Amino acid sequence: MTLKVIGTGFGRTGTDSMREALNMLGFGPCHHMLEVNGNEEQKRLWRALARGENPGWDVLFAGYNSCLDWPSAHYWRELVREYPAAKVLLTYRSPESWWASFEKTILAGMAQSTDQASLGLALVRDQVFSGKPEDKALAIARYVANVDAVRATVPKERLLVHNLGDGWEPLCAHLGVPVPAEPYPNRNAAADFKRAILDKPPTAP
């Protein structure tokens, strides 16, 4: 397998709904932080990458046809070069809307984590947000900078900016596949995240 679709958007931009959409369209399995959370080997490999080791992209994505969300979104520049035939997606919502969702979910989850080697802390907290994810101004600035960098770097013919609520039509047109009869997925709202992550005993991806 090789990656056919690369996601560049931060977590909490509709990535879990997009993950399900890509699976439904035949571009799965789709790699997502949920895959890391549920697999000890994935945890080992991605933690190694976050420490500066190099397991190799084909090892990290063995068995996957697409990727979204952190951790892979942090490495989108390398992935866009490594897989030049892959289509690129930027899942997007307004910066203030993103922060409101991030604060209630991922930020709260990081505050609960007790394992300093966890991927959420080692990558998202310490690298994406320079150890200060609770700093709203800094976090929003990093979010906006990522969006601007994707738009400036990825050729327009490879890139789809998919806003929350855009649904099937632009995605299917970008990927060259028919629009399914089923509704576009709606997954991992803040309440779903709370039930799945925050209400469980602390774990460390």
C-alpha cells in the first residue's frame, strides 16, 4: 500500500468524520490518532519518530491508504514530498471555532495525561505548541500558520480545503469518485470525545 490521501489539518477540524468518509469511499484504512491510541506498536513507532528517530514512512503507514489528524498532520511537508501522487486535504474551521473545540477536548486530555512520553504530550504539546498549548493566542497563531503554510506550499491541483459542513460533493470531486447515497459522517463531536477519552481512566498514546 501507499498513501493516496494526506491530511494536513490539526485535530478538531472534522478529522474523524473525514476518516470515516475516506473509509467509505475506498481510501481506507485511514490512519488517525485513534489508530495510535488503540495499537501498542503504533504507539512505539510514532513515539520513536517524535524523539527524532526514523522508523520510515512505509513502516509507519504499513496497511494504510490515507492519513489524517495528528500525529501524521505534523509531518505533512515530508509526506507531500514522499508521496507525490497523493491528494492532499486541509480540513478547516474558523480559528476561534477550532480553539473552542480544542480547549474542551484535546487540551483537557493532555492535562489529564500522566505519561510524559505520551505522543499527545511529546508531539502535540511540546512540538506543535512549544509546550504551551493552553496559551490561546499562541495556539491560534500556530493553527493559522499551518493553514497558511499548506495553502502556500501544496499545488492547487493537489489540494482540497474542506470546511466543516462541506459534505460529500467537493471531496468526491477532488478524489474522482461518485457521491455515496449515505449521508456524510458526523463523528467525534466534543461530547463524543469526552465519553471516549476524558471519561476513561488516563491512558497515554
